[in-house]
Amino acid sequence: MRAQLLKPEEPEPELAALLSEVIGLRTILVNVIFALANGHGISDEQMQSLIDRADQEKTSKKATERLAIVGAYRKA
């Protein structure tokens, strides 16, 4: 993925979508690991809340920001 993002042309929409999914998975994973590391379990409701949050965030500005960083890096 990194090699594709660093190509001189704009990333393909499929790659941007893949990056969004990776960001969503990262959001879920970090929150689950944090809860487990602090001795807490994850209820079904909490897990669904994390999934919903990740779905909202992955399509938000995070993927766009990361793609912009890559674009700036490529131009430098």
C-alpha cells in the first residue's frame, strides 16, 4: 500500500478506500487493546459502538488528511 501511495500520480480510488478500511480497523483495534490492557471486557454494545465509530471516522477527514500528507511528501 505504501508503495502505491508514494507513486507520483494521485492514488486510485480503490487504494483510498483500502486506506479508509485500514484506518477503521486501526480505530477498533486500538480501542479494544486499550480496554483489555486495562482489565476491561468489551460488551456487544461497546463493540458495535466501536464499529459504528470506525465506520464514521474512516470516511471522514482522516483518510483525506493522510492522503494529503502523502501528496505533499511526493511533491517535496
